[in-house]
Amino acid sequence: MCRINKNVILALLTLTSSAFLLFQLYYYKHYLSAKNGAGLSKSKGSRIGFDGTQWEGWFRIAENMGFQCLKIESKDPRLDGIDSLSGTEIPLHYICRLASHAIHLVVFHERSGNYLWHGHLRLKGHIDRKFVPFRKLSFGRYAGAFDRPELQQVTIDGLEVLIPKEPVHFLEEIPHSRFIECRYKEARAFFQQYLDDNTVEAMTFRKSAKELLQLAAKTLKKLGVRFWLSSGTCLGWYRQCNIIPYSKDVDLGIFIQDYKSDIISAFQDAGLPLKHKFGKVEDSLELSFQGKDDVKLDIFFFYEETDYMWNGGTQAKTGKKFKYLFPKFTLCWTEFVDMKVHVPCETIEYIEANYGKTWKIPVKTWDWKRSPPNVQPNGIWPISEWDEVIQLY
């Protein structure tokens, strides 16, 4: 196997580190400031992003070293909701090879939820599929989202490079980093057919629901508990990239194995009193907390069986139990109301289980005991257990 001069590799890594920092600084200055109120340039030929000449300069340096380089660009998903800017392309991946070796530069972009995102390495028709063994690359099979790492400068063989301050944490994120973009095009089509509710009441609810979701996310993160958008909150994200204004609550899902005994006290300490507690850890646990402006937070705990997953429901007056069945799913990241949050990767299967094939049609009247197509009776709680499994506050 051919050997590459170590200094060539380190020099290119140094350039990569510099390019990463320059890109982030540029995007922070131009994109985030624009999003927070500054005007976006709409002049012909303008670009939102890193100066193209900087990347071309990086390209030329690598090529002058003897590398063959491949550049992957795509439209900026952050601008997909803005019709006049949705075609803007940004750099996603650079792959440079020399003999049997390759360097993969992944461009991480700042997102509004204070996290970093990289795009999918999607090969276009003209790209040589044998340029490198693409399937063996650690990044690019899917788009990915990462916590924003604190960087530290280290010296390797006399060259200064930047690495994450907690490299183990960064590496552990890779296999769980898959990111799903909100379906902006479909959301626009939805609002063309069903006009958005922009009444004062709807806007007030969305604001309160967003604040409640942010507080819940902060609380669960402190506990180290994974959660995802569930029920109507998940439907709102997938169908219209927003909170459904008539839903009146925020719905989250948590795997029962991630339950922690101090979850209730943590929410109470955050200013969210317990509204009800149904079920128990072993069976059909459900928690509800009261937020401000009568917006409540419902947390459903999911149990795994051999062929499916389920969460439970309890009717307080009768003690009847219900079970909601879902096909097995894994978790992906997305961005919702300026936050990085989890959603089921198998989103359409999850939503259709809960709302059926007609989920695209808004339904304002909903009976949690009868309306979901995945609900089924699950017995009744013994009266002797009601004090434990039916707690109302």
C-alpha cells in the first residue's frame, strides 16, 4: 500500500480545522443575525453562507498537493421555508484522495437550536461511484445532528489542530446522530388547503406550548432521559412543521427503561405541578403536568414487546385500561420550534398507527378512548389498586 507523507496529511487537517472555524464564524455572523432580524440580501447572485472563494482556495491547495477532490453541495434546508432563498446551495462534503488514501471533510453547519448539522452525502448522477468506498465513510449516509462541541487546540507533530474537548462524547454521538428534516414543502401545501389559524388564541397557545416544550426538554436533559415528540405534537411537526393550535397540550414519549424515580420531583422543581399520574412503572404509566395558560404536558411511557411497542391509557372514572399499539421504531433528531428534539425515525408508520391513513385531514374532535385506530381495551385496574394507579391533583 502506498504511503503518504505525514506532513501532507497534517497540513490538510490543519486547513480543514481552519475552514471549519471560518465557516462557523461566517454563518453565525450572517445567517443567525439575519434570522434574528437583520435583512437577508436578495440581490441577484447573492449567497448565504461561506464565501465560495474560500472553499475554492482550499480545493486548489489540496489539488496542488496531488489530491483529487470531490465536492458535494446541496440546497440549504434552513432556508427551505423561505421561497425566495430555498434554492441556495451550501457545501456539505469534500472528499480528497491520494493513491489508496482519502480525507473526508464534513462541513458542520450551525442550526437555530444551538447545535451542529451536517448534510446527507447524496451522490448525483455525474459522480464516479468508485471515487472512494462511500459505504465505508463514517459520515454522510444520513444527515446528522450533534451537540455543539467545545473545541480545544492540540499539537500533533508540531502542527496545531482543533479537536472536540470531549472527543469520546462526540464519537458516541455518531451512531445516534441521524437527522430528519421537517417537510416544509408539504407543510406549505397543507396550509394552502387548510388555512393556518392566526388568531390571538392560537398564537398565544403556540407560544405557551413552545415554552413548555423547551422547559420539558431542559428538565429531561438534566436527568439524562431520552424523549421524543409523540401524539399530536409529533403530528404537528410532521404535517405542518408547527404546533397544532387546537391540540391544547404537549405530548412526549419516553421508553419505560429510561424512567427515573425523580422525574416527578424534577418537573415540580421546574414549576410544573403534577396534574395526574395513571398506571405504574410496570404497567401503563402516564404522567401529566400543568403548564401555564392551561397548557398541559402529557408524558406517555412506552413498553416493548416482541413484535410491537405500546403505551397505556387509564379512564379515571371507571378504572378501565387501554393499550395503544405501535410498530417498533427507533429515534432520529429533527428541528422543531427552534429546538433539536427526537422523533420516531419511522415517522409515517408511527403517525398512521395513531391517526390512520387520513392523518393529513385536521380533526378537531378526538376521543382518546375510541378515535385512535391503534387503541384496544386492556382490562381494568383492580379497585384495591386505584389509590396507586389513579392519582388526580
